[in-house]
Amino acid sequence: MALQRTKALPLAHLRSAGGGICCMRRWAHRTHLAGWLLALAAGACRSSADRRSTPDGSGALSVVDDAGRAVVLAAPARRIVSLAPSITELLFAIGAGDRVVGRTTWCKYPPAATAVPSVGDGLDPNVEAIAAQRPDLVVLYRSALTESATGRLAALGIPTLVLRHDRLLDVGRTARLLGRLTGQSSAGDSLARLIDSTLAVPPPATIPRPRLAFVVWDNPPMTIGGGSFLDELVGLAGGENVFHDIRSASATVSLETIAVRDPDWILILTDSAPGPPAWSTRAEWRVVRAARARHFLYLPAELFGQPSPRTPEAVATLRRLLEAAR
Amino acid sequence: MDGVLILDVTDVTFRYPKASRDALRGVSCAVRSGELVAVLGPNGSGKTTLVRVALGASPPHAGTARILGRPAHTWSRRELARVVGVVTQHEDNLFPQRVRETVLLGRYARLSSWGAERVEDHAAVTRALERCDVDALADRWLWTLSGGEYQRVRIARALAQEPRLLVLDEPTASLDVRHEMELFELVRALVEREGLAAVVVTHDVNLAARFADRIVLLSDGVVAAAGSPEEVLRHDVAASVFDWPLAVSSFDGRPQITPLRRPS
Amino acid sequence: MKWLALVGGLVAVLLAAVVLGPAAVPLRELTHSPIVWQLRVPRALLGLLVGGSLGVAGASLQSLVRNPLADPFLLGLSGGAGLGAVTAIALHLPGSWALPLAAFVGALGALGLVFRLGLVGGAELDPRILLLGGVAVGAFCAAVTTAIVSLAEASELRNAFLWLWGGLSGASWDTVRVLLVYLPLPLLVLFGAARPLDLLVLGEEQARHLGADVAVVKRRVYLAASFLTAAAVATAGVVGFVGLIVPHLARSLWGGRHRSLLPASFLAGGALLVAADTLARVAVAPRELPVGVVTALVGVPLFVLLLRRWTAY
């Protein structure tokens, strides 16, 4: 889920000398959610497919994945290749980490995962490298590129599971699903219960709720909308995303819109040491009160990048930051 | 009575860079006001090269090329455009233009970068249009003109420069009989009535013979013959230069060449 | 009179850009609102300057390379700018002006390369070499940029492409001031080359015979147009179609004489970009469209209308 290669905006100005540049695909690092908006795929799809797993008498496991496909395994998966960091994390969290034989270069958590061989960046799956690990299950994040990969893997006789988790609710569901397929049902279920219960805790009722806005990029200004799990996190932490009304996961907005909606705090996802971003000193940003007053909250990108088993920790962190900010 | 010496090419030798042979060797040519000089010769004989060297576009390796007494290559482009009007072989108008506009471009050398066109510029344009008999076409788009009309417009543009010398490079190459004759009559009239000097590079030997005062016949970079049409277009010289059996006859007091057919 | 209509249209468009926007600013608060004065007015002015520069550069280049399809971004500049921007991010250059400056330097680098190519073998800026060289250099820069982006880890690198599409979001009075100092010289050089450009349209040889110092003019026009484009890309990213279409629009109304064509292209280009930007800000509020999308959506139908006029002759 975390990595997502997205298509260039419709105006591929193919004639411009850069030629290639404008046709480049946008990359969204898992810590950088900007790509989500650009996705023609992001946000909108929410699969309501019924995911049941029915162990039948022969011990075979059959589930329906997020692409609506039926996935049948004769026995719990023993050699799994995971093509998304959040999935790797989940597998380790439910105790199936020893069965992970392939990961992407982005899968760095937990630290034990880095010992697993990498099969590439996972955005455009390298089928050869994956097949070289002789997996009996490949788990992919659902996107246009991975669709072709599932076909090619199927041609090689390798079962694939396509998942999509963009929302907090998905974490528990995915944990249960992976638990069943790896024979770690109880671990999967209890992790799911833990996450769901944490998410069910009502947010602190501070009146008024702090108004927040994410600024993922400055030129053009990009923010996170109501369609994303970050928005959910903000809600759980007791804050209010001023761009909650925007349906997609991320969106470009005018600077003046940010100024007029006047968030109290600006949330920045960062990989490195916290500090005011370079653009905050630019003259045009001074119209935004929070930028002028240097009201920035820094969220570790690694923790906040996508829904994961550590999401409860993320919620707690955000609650703490908001408390301290008052 | 001799006119003013405008173009004076003396004994020039010129070779293009990386070429194995000289393009011109010991070529001389003089053009005075009030005379029409035709430059003839087979393809590759050096006609266009002679014009380039004479106008200072390529300095000769030996010999001199002078315009109005000064070495040709010392003239700046702008100064030269006030004295010599050139109509090249090819012109490629990229965007649609009207006749009057294109003739006005001839005034460039007499205008400053920033100043607007003055009354005298528009007057010169009108005069040039009249002399070339294209004033009725002044507001037409160029692309609606016939080949002959278009060439006359280009000559009008050259005249708008108020030059003392006109240089025409193959002006009748794609024109029909009527337009060919009209064009040569026009140039002849300008030379006789206004005392302009004219150099016409052409493939049409017979027209040159009828209209030119003098002919320079080039062959392989050297002057095979120069002088009046009668002196130049003699059977032995012409047949050897053009490398084809010819018959020379006379029309209207001027020699005319008729190429013979090969016996089958 | 055409000029009156053009200037009037420009003023109307500028006013609309200041009055309209996703943030509702009541009319009576217009003169006090920081949103208007710190954001909308500089943004409208930036649109005017960038759009105008692209219009003039496009008109000059079309005449210089004798190709009605020429566009300022065919010279490889946008590729160089992208490479500069990505390098600035990869090296973590400090300062809020690092990106635009690096993009500018990158654009100039690409310019130098193409210019040098154009002079190879005494070619003296042959238009075909300029065009082909521009495409080649642009593609090369784009390839290097992609390589850097795909191999490096920094998440911000992916968004360098977003910046290249940035549009006018980075507008402030500082940006406008910088451009007001920088733009007059290349603009003056181009306006001063109006007459020689008229001649150049006839072909280089004929232009020379009519008195133009062709080599000097070509160099000046190429460099001035490139400097204008480099500044446009550095401040507003790649905004397509303005440099291509505006000259044709202007030509259809003002004819080919550069003395009127160039100023008309400036005003029309500015008006087009400001109008497109206003539409981009307002059409899907609170979200914003990239301005390049709007210029294409608006520009292409206009262009098709023009083509029909041509074929109707």
C-alpha cells in the first residue's frame, strides 16, 4: 500500500523539450504521500469484496482478496514475498516473519526485515527476482502496475494476493487475512483486535478542536484530504483536518485557501531532524498564520507513512504533540 | 560614354574550403552603370561563386573585388544594401505577407532599429511598385501572385533599396515566355532609363544575347569569353563551353544559339 | 482598435485575477486583504511577466528557426531546469530560493550546450541543428534526471517533478521584483531585433542581401529568447502552449511585422496565462488545477480555430 507509482497528469506536455520529464511517473515514497493525489487510482477505490477464508476439509485455504480474486492455498504459506512495507511489517507482527523470503527495498521495519533479501522496489514488480525466491505466495499492493505482475506470476504458477489498505480499518482486516493464510490465525486476530480497540478509543474532547493542515509540498501546495488515513489519524487524535471536505487522499490547493482556512498548526511529515521547512521563510507563505508563527508539528514519516501495526503508536504520538502544543 | 564603374572584379582566384579545385581562376569582370551584364555558363562553372566574391560574401584568395572603388569585403551589410539590390534564386516566405509589406522590407538598410518608417520610405516603395508595374497588386497576398508577378515584386523590393546595381540570380528560371520577356524588358528599361547597372546570372543564353550589353561566359571557373554578345557567342567557343553541338544564327542583330539533336 | 481591445482585455483579466479566487474576499475588503495584496496581485503580475515572456520568446523563435511549430521549450531548457532542480534537492541546498536558482542555472547549462552544438563545424546556428540539438539535450537531461530520481532515496526528489509543473504558486513580491529587474534587457534585445527578424523570415541569404547582419541577429535573438524562457521556467515551471499559440494568435490579427507582433505577443501571452491561472484556481476550488492543463485546454481549441481560418483562405 505504501508505495504507489502514479501516472503523470493528463497534460503530458509531450512536446516540451524535456520530453521525457513530463511523462515521468510520479513516485510516492511511503513517507511521502504527495503521490496519492496524482494517482488516478488513489482514494476512490474501496473494495467491498467479501473476504472470507474457508478452510475446507482438505486443509486448503481459500480467500477472496481485495481485487475480487479467489486465492487458494493448499497449505499455509511458508515462503512469502511481500511487495509493500506495511505488509512486511504485518507479517512480522503476526509472527510470520520467518516465512518472509523476499521484501522490497523500502521494507525497513522491523529491523529484522532488513535481513531478508530484497527483490527490488516493488512499484513495478521484478517478476524474475520474485520467482527466484521460489515463493508460494506473493502479496502485492493493488495498483495498475501490479495488475500486470499478478498475471505474469500466475503464468509461472505462483499464487498472488492483492491487498489494498488505505484506511485504518484495513489494518485489522489485513492482519486477520494474512493470519489465516499463514496459519497464524490467532496472532492475526489478536493483533486485529488490539488495533481495532485502540482505534475505538474516543478522541480527547478538547474544545475547540485544534485545526490542522498537512503540507506535503509547497509549490504547488499539496495537502491531505478527507480520503486518507492521515485524516483519520487526525480525527482520532482529537484534531480537525481543515481540508477534511476534500474527498481524495491528497490534493493541490491554492495558498490562499490555506490562508483562509487558517489552521492552527501545520503538520509536516519528515524523515530527518525536525526543523522549519525551507519554504516557510518564503514571502508568500507569510500570509498563512501558522507559517508566520512557525506553528509546525513534525511527524516522523516512517511512523506516519501508512497504516501499520504501529498505528496506535502514531495516534498516541499525535495526541501527545497536540497536548503539548496547547 | 562609359558609366561609373560600380563592380570591379580583377583576376580573382577563389577556392571553397576543403575543395580540391579552384572555383574561380583569374576571373575578371567589370560592370558600369547603364549597362546590363549577363553571366553565362554551364552548371558548376562558377557563376554564383563569382557573384558571391564580387559582393564580398567570400574574400578571394588572389585578385581584387571592388565595389565603387572600395574592396568588397570592407563594406558592411547595411552599407552594401544601400548600393546593391540582390534578388536571389530562392526565397521562402514563411508567413503570409502582402506585396506592399515585402517591398517595404527593402527599406531596411535605410531605417534605424527603433524609428518608424518615414514618408520618404513609403514614397520609395510606391515608386518601386510603379516602376515594376505591380502597383495594382500592392495589397494582394504574396501567395496569390503568379510566378512572374512575384518576381517583379521581388525586383521592386530590390529597387526600394534605391541601389545603383541590381543583381539577379536566375530570375526567369521557372517563368513562362511572356513573363520571361516582361522581366527582361523591365530590367532593360531600368538600365536604359535610369542608368542602373545590372548583372543577370542566367541559363537562358538567347535571352541574354538579346538583352545584355555584355556577356561573361564562364567555363570551369575561368572566363572562356567576355565582351559583346557577338564576340562571345561564336560557334567554336559556345559549342566547346556548353559541350554540345550548336548552330549559331542571328535574330534582330543578336546571335541566337540552337542546340542540335544527336543523329540517331 | 485592436490594441485598445488587447490592453483592455488584459486589464480586465488582471482585475478578474485579483477579485476572483477560492477564498471569498468581499469586494469592500479588497484593498485591505493580505490575501489580495500578498498573494493574488503578485501572482497576477507573475502571470503577466511569465506569459508575456513566453509569448515574445515563442514569436521570436518561430521566426528565428523558421518553423511555425517552434516553442520556447523545444530548446532543451526545461530538461536542464528539471535536472538543476533535482540536483538542488539531492544535494540538500539550503535556502528557499535554492530550487528556482538551480533550475535557472540548469536551464542556462542546457542553453550553452545547444548553442555550442549550433556552432559546430561553422554551422552558425543552423535552425535545424538548434531544434534537433534542443530536443536531444532536453531528452538527455530528462534521462539523467530520471536516473537520479530512481536511484536516490530522498522522498523529496519525486516531488521535483511536481515543482516543474508548479505553476504560479510561488508568486510573491520578491519574485516579481527579481523578474522586473531581469526581464527588461532580453525583452529590449528582442524588440530591437524586430526589423531584422522581418528580414530573416525571407531566408538567410536574402536577409543578408537586404542588409541584415544575420549571424549577429541570430545569436542575439537565440540568447535573449532563451534567457527569457529560462527565467520563466525557473519561476513557474513548464507552462505549455503559451509560447506556441500566442504568436499565431497575434500574427492572425497583427500580421507578421515584428514591430507589432512582438509587443502584441507579450500582452496576449500575459493575458492568456493570467486568465488560465484564474481558471485553474477557481474551477475546482478548493483544489487547484495545474496551470499547464488549463493553457492546453484553452489553447488547443483556439489553435484549432486558427487552423480553420488558415485553410479557409
